[in-house]
Amino acid sequence: MKLVGNGNYFFKCCTVATLLFVSINAALAQAENNAGVIRPLTVGDTLPTAVWARLKNHPPAKKDSNAFHGKLLLIDFWATWCGACIAAFPKLAHLQNEFADSLRILLVTEEPAAVVEQFNQRRAKAGLGAFSLQGITGDTILSRLFPHTYIPHTVWINESGVVKAITESGEVNAVNLRAMMRGIKVPMATKDDAARDLSFDPTKPLFLAGNGGDTVHPIWYAVWSGQVNQVQGALALMRNDSSGGFIQITNAGINTMVRLAYADNPAQFEDMLPAQRVQFSVRDSSRWFPRFSGTRLLSGHLYNYNLVTPPLPDARVRKCMQHDLQRFAGVRASWTRRKLDCLLLTVADTNLLQHAYTGSDSLILHSSSSYHYNSLGNPLPYFVRHLNNSCQLPLLVLDESHYGGLALFSIEADMNNWRSINKALAAYKMQLKKQQRWVRILTVSEE
């Protein structure tokens, strides 16, 4: 729990009759520099004996370091408003009783005694038990010797007054106490609030702009934003492997994100649903589709989306993206079947395609209407994918070649004109035939 308000925090819960309150007002010469500023202590430092010089309500014989000499001392910083602190008191009281001869637990708060007394009275009225633990109220010294931002905050000091550890309260248990008393090195995590709090502002989104540190491996993560001119536009990166799912889409329209989220090709996670298989029924189309002036993309109604998941099946990762589009953009989608005019890719002689080597397909613009397409040994569905997603054909292209091998061919054509493509494909006995087929269609509306 982070300390807020006026900085008054830490202390213990028990009735006034069983709690020994202590107030520290002494000047701590051993912990001060020449300017009178208290030097914070860390692991390996020795706690100045002057800390115990003036303890109110203590017998005179115990107003010095002998009060805790020869015992393991735990200083537990707390506050009356800290639920985690109060929840730990029964455990601390039990440990104090178990190790009564060798352990002293000291509860410390900056809150004044009156606040703590009111707190104890409320507990008494509620029928809650008391804890016979020693404590300090109105602290102005120990909190500077052991500065921190979050509580509970526990300082371990051995029988010689040497600071041995500074930890979370969860490290306080019988096993660690026994080891510390026997001088055995205990593998406990050091609580370093200064490092943890260096770049964290609780009023700002976690992990954005480094707030809360650099999260290299988040388990789950989803973010949605409007257009950001500083990042590349219309970029989609999608992968799903042993490290988890990752989808990042920058400065794209909602229509593009829908096509990526609902792609139904189980063989390829990076696939995109062809535009011809999506029907939008929305009130304001400008919110869903990017607008252009000639070839220039106009600003407005472009969005950024990033999703990170643990390792999941492809279908579950896409389902996460679909849910996010519903939450962030109000997308409602359902599947139906319709009969559409389509372009069917057929092959008359597969022998012309079988002299192939493995490579990458390429689509190269030669002029405003001429493209050079190379299929370097990939299956024909890759070519169909290019036609549906990279070209602007009016009809959906379906693969009815019944050819599952690799294909090597090269054509030059206007890739936005299926008749021009057909002329180029004729050299390989391939053809795009216009016929109707029943097709699974995604219908999209808005909430």
C-alpha cells in the first residue's frame, strides 16, 4: 500500500492497556551529518544507540539500546488505514510469543498517539482482540532512517544492532526468523521503494511511457488509441507461437481490423478476410473506413490496436481481438451464407507449375496499371490471397484448382483487372472463371 496524504503513516493495533507507546525526540548524532540531516540506513549499517535515548513510558533502565540488545529486532512500519498492515498483526503477535526470548517486534507509525488511540477504541467496540506488541507513535526519526513509500515495511536488525535486511512483511515467518537468529544467510527479496517508485505515477496508465517500469513480457495486454501520426500507418503485425499471441495494428480503419480479427483460414494466422466477404451495415461509414484524397490518406477515424496474450490456440487469440473490437469500437458481427458471383481459379495442366523452388511471392508495380507478379514456389492459395487482399478486384477469388503442390510462374498484368490477369495466366493453362458460389459472409453492424 502506497503512503498518501500528509505523510503520516505506520503504527500498531491493540488496546491502550496493552500497547506501549513510545515517542522519539532525541537528536541522533551518530546518524546525522554536519548539516543535521539524518542519513538513511541500509543493509550492513548499524542502528545508532541514540535512537533509544528518550523513550516515553519506558522504565529508566530500558531507555537505551539495551532494551533490544541481544535480540533480533523487527521494526514494522504501519498505519491505521493500512489494511495489509493490520491483517499482519495476528501473525506478528504469534511470532512474538513463539520467540519471546530472542525476538522483539516494534510497530512504528508517524500517526500521532491520539489517532492510534481512536483506532484501538474502534477495534475494542467491534470486539476485536488486542495485540501485546510494543510500538512507537508520532515517529519523525525512524521513518527517515529507513525511508520508504509503501507499507508494510519491515527492517531486520540483529542482536548487535546491524541492519541485516529490509523486506516486505511477507518475508516475516518462523523459518526466516530462526535462520536469522542462527546467523544463517536468509535468501529474502530486498524491498527497495526508491527503485520501484522511481518511474511510477499511480494517477497515470500503468506501463505506458515507462510508467511503472519497462514491461518486457506482459502476460495479457490490450490497448486501443486514436490516430498517432508518429507511427507507421496501415501496418499489421500478427504472430502466435510458443512465446504467445501478438497483434499490432497501427493507424488503420476499423474495417481493416475487422477483416484481420475474423479471418477464418486455419492454416495461416496472419491471414485477412477478403473485403468481398464482409458486409457492413453501419450508420456512419466514415468512422469505419479510411478516407482518401486521391492517393493521400486523410486523417481522422484511424486507430491503433495492440494485443498480447499468453500462448493460446489461434482461434482463441482471434476471439480476444473480436471481443476487444466489440468493447472498443462497438463492433457487432455474425456469419451467414450467401450466393455470390466469384472468380474461380482453375488449372488445366499442373505440369506447367511443378518445376518450382521455394521462395517468396512478390508483386512489383511497373506502371500505374501494370504489375509483375512472381510466384516463387508457394502453393496457389498464396496467389489467391494476393488477389483478394492486395489487388482491387470486384469479385471474390476462390481456389478451385485442386492442385496442392508448389507453383512457379511469373505474369505481368493489370492486377486490378481480372480479364488482364486471365490473359497473362493463359500461358500456364490457368484461368479465372466467373461463376456463382455459396460463400460464408461476415455481416457487421454497430452497437
